[in-house]
Amino acid sequence: MASLNDPLELRHGRTLPNHLVLAPMTNLQSHPDGTISDIEIDWLLARARGGFGITMTAAAYVNPAGQVWPGQLGISSDAHIAGLERLAREVAAAGSVSSVQLHHGGVKAIAAVSGHDVVGPWADAQTGVRELSTGEVQQVVDDFAAAALRAEKAGIDGVEVHGGHGYLVGQFLDESNNTREDGYGGDSGGRARFVHEVMRAIRGRTGPDFQVGLRLSVERYGLVPDEMVDLVADLLAGGDLDYIDLSLWDVRKLPVHAPEGSRMLIEDFLELPRHGTALGVAGHIASAADAQWVLDQGADLGFVGKAAIADHAFAQRAMADAGYRAPNFPVTKDHLRAEMLGEPFVEYFATNWPHLVTA
């Protein structure tokens, strides 16, 4: 079994110094034009210096129409490259591998934030969402590939496509809503077409040393669990990806509506042949024991979210002490500020998860 601090060689690019990844987390810290800010770089560099093998940004929109939050990072324009160049240099100097998460909100985008019409795989007259034409779908595939190329030009080591949490990539996988008849919906193969095309386009546009990952939700959001197992199996075997990141909310959870005593959700995926593609998991990894547990179950990477908010050096401490546990929530706003969260991130976190933050 692997240990947390063992290096991990991926299919492409730099060898990871360990098996711990800073999960991508919404933080509202970028400038209004999507360029990265000093406070966002400070947040990320603290985690890079704190030992994470991959230091990943928050979701970065690949097209302005896909923006969901004010202060969201952008990678839709060459104007976004300069700030990412600085991030790449400083993350590398800290000994970590850099990654930008690529994102499009689809039907969850907010017109008042983006200034653009909201578009997605299907129309919704009640909310004003317009259905993407076939040509526009193909343009969004290109938007993801162009954004990956910008990251590579900036010196970033890789990208992760956000296919989880009901955003655009996941919307195409939604059985209950994606009834398109143009080959991008209708049946399981059609629903999976978009994600396959995005991954192939990124791999084709970027070089052999550039790493490509994909975050997926595997239940809820209109997803069919058996289809998601088949999709992950196909992606693991396809050769385009360096890793898949399964966002599970809790790595030990049972499938939704499963009776007590059922197999854990994670098990169906960890049993799949990898074909050289790494498999990571995220959800309630808050201690060295939690992180080691996911490796012992057969995962290759542990993606750490809230514990990395509470402690910028979670990775370093977990690798040094098998008994280490991140600070318990709730924590104070001053604790968050000391952990290099900028004020927009502190307020966003406190507003959305008030049970995790005291005054």
C-alpha cells in the first residue's frame, strides 16, 4: 500500500511529490475581470508551501457566459495568462505541482454576474435558459481546450475539468433533463459524448508534459449510477486523462437511498481497472488517518477541502504524524484570516456554512 508521502508518477508531466491534493474551492477572491488577485495567490501559495502535491485553483470559467460567482477566476482570455504565470512560478518554487480547474456553469450560470445569456444543454423558459445549438456545443468543447492551452502557456502543470456538482459537463450527463436529439443527449452514449470530446480536445491541444484531470459527481444531479461506473471505466481506459477526481461529499458514504449494510459508494469505482490513470477521491478527509484510509482502500489521491481551509499545512502535518487531525470546526474568522483566506473568502465561507464559523 502507498504511503501519503510516496511520490506518484502520472501518465504525463511532473511526478507528484505525494498523494495529497488541494481540492478546488470556490473563494470569490479574483478581480472582477477574472484575473487572479494577490490574495488568491497568497491563499494558494500557503497550501503549496504547506506540502500539497497538487495545488489547484478554484473553478475558472472558460467562457464568460459560464460565470457563476462574482470574483470567479477566469481563463477565457489571454488577459488571464499573466497572473497565472506568476502562480505557476511560485507554486513550482514551493515544490508543488500546479493545476487550474476549468469550469462552465451552464444552466447554473448567473446572467447578472456574467452579463451574458444563460445557456445549457436544455432550455428552461421559466428561468430564461437558452438551449445551446449543436455548433455552440462544439464551440464550448473548443473553449475548454483553448483554456487548457492558456494554462499550459502560463506554465501551469495541468488542468482539471469540473464535471461535478451539476455544472455544464455534468448537465450533459443528466438523464432527467438532457433529451437532446443531436448526438449530445438522448441515450447514455449521447450524454457522455460531450465529456469525451472535451477530454480529447484538451489532450490534442496540449503537449506531452501537460497533466489533465477530470472531477466527476457520480450520483444525484440526474445521474444514473450504473452509467457513471461505465463512464469512469471508459475514461480510465481511454488514455486521455492523468487522473479522475470523484467528488463524493464523504468518502465513506453509502449510495443515496441504499440500505444500511450496503457497499460504500467508493467501492464500485476503486475496483475498476486503471490502465495507468490515477483515481482520486474527495469528501470528509480531515485527518492523516482519513487520507491513509483512502489509499489503503485503493485510491491513488486524496483531495482535501475543508481541512485545508482550517490548516494550510494539513498535508505537511499529515505526512509527518499519522495521528494528526485538522482543527475542528467551527473556527473563528480570525483563524481563517491567519490561514491566508482573503476577506471575500472568509465572508463567503461564513455566509454559506455559518455552522462552521464563529464570530
